[in-house]
Amino acid sequence: MTTSPLAELSAHAASLLARIDEVTTLAELTQQEPHIVGKRSILSALQKSLGGLAPEERKAAGAQLQEVRRRIDEAFAARRGVLEALARAQALEADRLDLGDVVVTQVRVPLAAGHPGIVAATQRQLEDVFVAMGFVVADGPEVESDWYNFEALNIPPAHPARGMWDTFYVDLGEPETVVLRTHTSPTQIHLMERAVLEGALPIHSVMPGRCYRRDTPDARHLAAFHQIEGLVVDRGIAFADLAGVIETFTHAYFGPDISSRLRPAYFPFTEPSAEFEITCTICRGQGCRTCSQTGWIELGGCGMLDPAVLEAVGVDGDEWSGFAFGFGIDRCAQMRHQIADMRALIDNDVRFLRQFS
Ligand code: PHE
């Protein structure tokens, strides 16, 4: 009697089921498919071998083989179902992480878009230097009456000194009574008036802000620009205190190799008055286009408070004395960053602005 080709069918079935169980990924399952349920499987080989059997035997063996094939197919399909579910779960997990990445990217792009402009950043640095020296930061209006911008500062109507400030007038009230402030000095008047009212002398304040002059913009001037004003009102204040503050500030802000110098000047609201200059940082004093070949750049003016100003705001000049200074914030930014032409500050060219982020 010949051994049936199906003698070991149940052993084959068991080993096929074990192989199916061992498969852990869909890719592996696809790769194994021909060997387990396809043309290369042992079951296909057995199917072919049935051709050598007698018809009766073939029928019985065929049915037996068919049954095993059905069980293997079923187990294979079930395994595929499990592995597909697993793959879907893994894909969902991966998607969730992808989504997280997308959110982070979307947030990052707009945040990178802006930073304080160079003038605003310079103003903050200047405030920091003066706060470290014991000053308080104060604020004042940009639209002023003639009294604050001129008269209280000892510049009466029609005084020739008014020509020092080419003024923009605001079309409000009587002609030429309301101005865009031409300097930050009117804020001195506000501070002293308030301190007198509140009995809050002494004053050690700096007042940064925007000012306007009917000037044609050039390498060193803008029609809308920024100043920082300083005001000290205290007992026994002397010119040496003013010079000391200017020198200390210059070294603190520009570095030890940049010096300051005071040159006699005239302002109606200070006496004596001086112009405050620093070494030109673009040529380091050699002389260049920006400093008109002088080696020095004028930052602003300063001086001892004029008795007429103290009187205008009601400060007792026998008890109190003081000094004031005022200089350009844009000019400081220009000198600190060696910007040859100040108009670059308002051109809004991002290639220029990005350098100061
Ligand atoms: N306000 C003056 C100007 O803008 C500068 C200055 C301020 C001078 C304080 C003296 C004292 O020209």
C-alpha cells in the first residue's frame, strides 16, 4: 500500500498555523503569502500530488485538503485583520505627532517676523543707562502750546531765538499758538510745575520722546526725530555736576574710547549753555563726510537752568539750582551703529532693519 500524500497533513497544517502566528507586520505577511496560502505553499504541492491517486482516494483526500486549506485561509485572513488594525493605530499615532509638528511650525513663522526697531531699542538702552545713574524716566505730550514749547523756556513771542527751531504749527485755536514740540525741553516745564504743586522737589529725570522740525532730511537730520531730555533740580548743583553726568553717560553708552566735549553755546533756557559733542564714531575722529570733516558729532545741548525758567514755573532760585540737557536718540543710534546716513532709519528697508534684530 502506498503512503497517502496527506499522511502528514495535520503536521503541515500545524506548522502553517504557527508560521501565521509568528508574522508580526503586514509587509512580512505579504511576503509570506505565497508560501502559506499561495502557489508556493505546501498545500498547493499536495494538491498537485493528488493527481497520482485513484479517483476514489483522490476525492476523499481532496475534501480533506480542502478543509485544511479553508482553516489556513481563515487563520491567514484573521492575522491580516489584526495586523491591519495595528498598522492603522500606529499611523494614527504618527499622524498625531505630525500634527504637533505642524502646529509648532505655524506658530514659529509669525513670531520671527518682528523685533523692536533700532530707534526704540536705542531709547530703551539710553533709559537703562540713565536709570542706572539714578534718574527717573518721565513722559510728555508731543503737541504743545506755545507756552510750554517756547515762552516758559524764556523764549517770548518774536524772540530771535525762535529761529533756532523751524516749527510745525498745528491748525488749532489762534494762529501759531499750538505746535508740534520742536524739542523735549517743554517736558521740563511740565515736570517742574507738577513738582512745585506737589512739593515734590528735587527732580532727577530723563524724558525721551518724538520731536518735529521743519528741516530738510539729510545725513544727520530727520524732520521727525527723537530726543532724550535730562533735568536735575536740587540743592547746590554746579556746572561740574552737569559735565560729570555727560562724561559718565558718554563712556557708559559709547565705550571708553569715545570722549565728550562741551563747547560754549547759547540757549535761552540755560545759562551758561554748552553744546555737547562726542568723537565721531564713524571715522574715530579722523574727519569724514558724516561729521563734515571735524572729527566730532554734535549730540545736543545742555546748561545750567536759567533763573528766568525757574521763575516761570515757580521754583525758588535761592534754594534750588539745576541743569538740563537734551540730545538726539536717532543721532545716538547712528553713532553707536555707525550708520553713515540717518535717513536709513526711516527708509523701511528690511535688509537694513534686520541687522538690528
Ligand atoms: N532743547 C535744546 C534743543 O533741542 C537742547 C537743550 C536741552 C539745550 C536742554 C539745553 C538744555 O536744541
